Amino acid sequence: MTSLKERQGQCIVASVIILITFVAYTSQIFVLWHFLGGPTLHTAAVLLPFNVFVILIYINYALTCLTEPGSVPKNWMPEQHIHVEVKRSTHAPRFCKTCNNYKPPRTHHCRACGRCVLKMDHHCPWINNCVGFANYGHFLRFLFYVDIGTIYLFVLLSCRLAQMVWELRHNDIRPSVIEVVFLSINYALSALVMVAVGILSGYHVYCVTTNTTTIEGWEKGRSLTMRSMGKIQNVKYPYDHGMMNNLRTVLGPQPLWWFWPQRMTGTGLDFPINAKHVYEEQEDDLEDDLPQRLSSYSHETLRSIMTSTTAAVPPPLPNPTVSIPKRVSVIEPERIRTKPSTLRLKKSTSLIMPNTPGSVMTFASTSTLVDPHVRASTPEQYEMNISSQ
């Protein structure tokens, strides 16, 4: 038995389909057919591309609505080779209390759907579904063809409107009332959809070229604000692999097929990170932080610090007389390994704390971090790793 919320979502989807059908076909029947000259090759050549766009809008809209965005398998545990996404507050792997399951990287819980969604972008009421890992490509193609179709229709309606104004001024030819009504309604609707969907499409072009979801975009902006306020030192986003690679991960490996519906590749449970964004510009960051730190001290404070530092330097030791043997066996010292600090989850589960060098934390969100040095495993494997160290 469907709930009231599900019925509301289905009504919204039906309204969108009715709106697309109304604008597409009333414009052709009551406005453009007479304007283009009736059943001629010229009319077919003009209206055929528009109808192709309308069909592709239907197809991609249906795929966006009906494709599951991706959910976390029951009792899923991070594997050993996957980089861990951890909480900023506790550095513990992200866990959903509602679903009682671990969260893979870039996964968020959707209250509307009542589940965790893989690579969740946002919940869209217009499709009665979440936009996530598996249907994000369909969603982008749907926006693209809506933009192309509305622009195409808006240009045709503008040409007819200009012709109507010219005929009314010069020849005193008045159009029919039905044509004026449908021209006015469809002209306003196409302009509204063109602006609204165009803005949304522009934002998602930025998201797909930077490999960022809507949620991550909001949290990235919040993290940059925190950095400007001095609350955090640096922000690195690990999933950006360059514009072309980012487009391939969502739209497919072959650019020729980007605009044709196709299934998403991968599992959505793990995502490769770009190590360049983790290690680059660390020396520059340290050099940039030094003047800021020095500017916070007065001259007297700096003088006292320098004096105390100079006094604390021990005098050089005298050169002792050392008898050097004839044969000296040189053994390479073992590399110093710093033991990472451990934290405790519920049920006394010890985990390895991220040890990203230079206190440059890799950004996943304002509440999560991605550390390329941490390897996820089961709690028992964590205990074995810690005991072995």
C-alpha cells in the first residue's frame, strides 16, 4: 500500500510529464505548424530536431526517475585496500546509526528515501528519487536536453512573435485567439524553464568537471570559509582528477557516447583519490603560515623568544679522542616509524588515526576527511595491526 508521501511524489512526476507534453505539442500544433507553412519539407526539417530532443528528454527523465541511485549493501565493511573516509571530530570511520551500517566514501543518508545513498548528490522532488551514483549521468543528460529543447523552442516562438507584431503593424493582420493564448503560455513557460534549468545545469557542469557532488560543494564552501577565519589550515579535495577524467567517470569512457543513455560503471563503494592534492604545495603552505604567525607577536615578545632560544642552546662539546678500529662494520639504522595514535569507537574498537603529513588534512567535507595513509579493515584486523606495532 502506497503512502501519502509516495503518492505526492508520483503526482509531481506526472505533473512534470504533463508539462513537457503540453509545452512541446501545443506549441507545434497551435503555433508553429501554421507559422512554418503546414505539411512541407521545410516544416519537417525544422520540427524534426525538436521532436528528437523531446524524445530524449522523456527517455532520460524516465531513467533518472526509475534508476536506483545506489544503496549500501547490508553489513558492508570497508575493505583493506580502500581509503578510509573518517569523521573530523573522532577520526572514526563514518557509521549510519539509522541504517546501522558503515558508510562508504561520499555516501550520505537521505531522510526522504530513508536509506544511505552512494555518492549522494541531492534528493530531487521533481523526479521523486535521489540523484546519486547510478543515475547522476541520466540526470545530467536530462538537464542538457531540457536546455537544448527549450532554447530551440524559445527561438521558434520568438520568430513567430516577431512575425505577428510585424503583420499587425504593417498589414493589420490579427492572429487567432487560440494561437495568441498558446503562444503566450508556452513562451512564458519556455523562458522560465530555460532560465531555471539553465542555472541548475551550469552548477552541475561545475560539479561534474570538478568531480564534486552538491553536498560536497556546500561543505567545501563551508570549509573554505573556516579556512579564511583561521579555524583550519588547509583544504584539499581528493577526488578531482582533471576535467576530462572527471567527465569520463560520470558520462562514460567514450566522449562520442556521452549524450546517449548508458549505465554507470563501477560499484560506488570506493573512489580513487588524487594524491597530488594531498601533498602539493605543503612547503608553500608552511612558508605562508610563518609570516602570519610572526605578525601575531610584538617586537618585545620576539626579542624575548630569541633571547631564551639563544640561551637554551648548549655549548659545543669538546672533541674527544676516539680510537678508530681498523675495520668498521656499518649497519644502516632502521627507519623510524612513528606509531599512529589510536581512537576508540563503540564496543572498544581501536582504529588508526589519520596521519596526513604537515597537518594538511584532505577534504571530503566539513565533517569528514580522507586520509590516503589509512587502510580500512575489520575491527579485528585493526587490533592485530596495532598489537603488531
